[in-house]
Amino acid sequence: MTSLPSETLSSPLLSEFVGALADDAEYDEARLRVAIEVLLAEARRAHPALLDSEAEFLRYVATRLPGFRPAEQEVAAVHTADLLLARGCALGVATAVASFETDLLGLVSAAARKLSMTSAQADELRQQVRMKLLVVRGDGIASKIGNYAGTGALRSWVYATGLRTGLNELRRIGRAPVPAGDEQLLVAMPDKNDDQQLQYMKELYRSAFRDAFKNSIGELEDRLANVLRHYYLDEMTLEDIGSLYRVHKTTVMRWVNKAHAELEVKTKSRMIAHLQLSASEVESVLRLIQSGIQLGLASVLAPGEPKT
């Protein structure tokens, strides 16, 4: 458990965070204050050089919360170190970009191997993902690393991005990928990210996950399902989706994060109810779901037409 800093959270910092929350956000102020104190303590310990402004970082976190649960619960679930690193990359901080390229870009190569890509295709995929995640486009559109919300591990998010991009490229050239089926995509997560228990859970419950996930997708409101399809399959930017729905990109980001949160809660509930899991297995199921959400989206949402 992370120990709290000796000083208490200042009211201005709390106000900065609350001011950036969605208008309909729910929270308990006392619990939220503690959750933010823990988050900042983790950020100071993980990447102190990237924490240029605590107020700015808190606003960054607040705009990425799904708004599906009370804010203090969502803050407690944030992958703080990962989100701080991603923010640094989005801002173009050289040390953050270098750390990303050294520690995380290799996951794209793992995705290419799973898709049986040639060496040349793997090199091209790595460059595509690097450009997509780290480079600001000439028209001023921000790099996609800024869309990472900290709701799951950054390693899984990068791997899923590589896999989705690779799948799209293989579809474009008319070659079916080797992992054919959403349960195989789920198991395709890099082994180095998982302990033996999680690997066992993936093998044991992959079919149950597939069914629960598909049913949960079907229960999403039409707008959320279509936004996910535009974002993950059509690879539209937040700005483009915002133009389509005539809302700001921050609203689109909240929609994407809300859909993720709903899928996680619904899928977890279905699996626990159907499999009658013991309390000791619930945490492993949650980790399974978090690692499989984006990969499942790539296969469950495609092919097909948007919901109407």
C-alpha cells in the first residue's frame, strides 16, 4: 500500500481536479482527497522529472476518467506511472519519448510475431505505431498517446495498438492473420506481462470471456458502441469523431472511457455469475478483463455495420 505524503492535499489542487471533472461526476470529497493524495505520491515516486505541474497533471487525469463510478474509485484505479509517462510523451518530453521507445515499442514487434508478419512488415508496423502514438501530425492533430487514459496497463494498450494496426494492414493487403478468432486474440497478449495465474485464467476462461464480452458489447448504448467502432476500427481521431457528433474531443474521450468502464463491469459481473467464482479468483478475472478489452474490441466489433 502506498503511504500518504506527510502534507495534506491543498484546497487549490482539489479545486483544480474537481473543476476538470465532467459536470455530472459524482464523488465523496473526503475520499476523493485521499485518492488524489495517493495518486500524487505515486507520481512523485515514479517519474518526478515528468511531474512539471501537479495541478496540470490532476486536470489531465480528471479529463480522462470514465465517469461511470464515483471519481474517488476511478482515481484509485488509475495506472499513475503509466499515465504520467504517456502525458510526457504527448507533450514531447525527450526523456519520456526515449523511455517509451526503449521499454514499450518492442511490444509492437511481439504483436507482429503473433500475426506472422515478415521482418520487413514488422519494421513497417513499428514505424506506423511510432508515428501514430508519438508524432504530432502536420495539421496540428495531437499524437494518439494522449488518448491513453490510464484505465489499464500502458504495456497492454501499446500491444493492443500494435495488434490492431497490424490487423488493419493485413486486411488491407488481403491476407488473413494467423490468430483467427477473438479468443485467440485474447490469449495473444505477451506472456511476459502475465504471471502464471493470469495465463492459467486466460486458458481456462477464454470462451466465457468471449461470450460475456460479446453480450456486454450488445448492451452498450448505440452511441457508445458506434464511437468505439469509429475509434478502434476506423481509427478516427477524437477530433474527427467530435466533429461527427458535434461535441468537443474531451467529450468523445469520456465516451470512450465510459464504454471501457461499462464493458469491464458488465463482463466481470457476467463471468462471476456464470462461473460462480470464489472471492480469491475475482481479482484475476478483473486483470483478465483489463488485458483483453482492447483486443476483444478489435475482433468483436468487426466486421459489421454500426448499430442503429
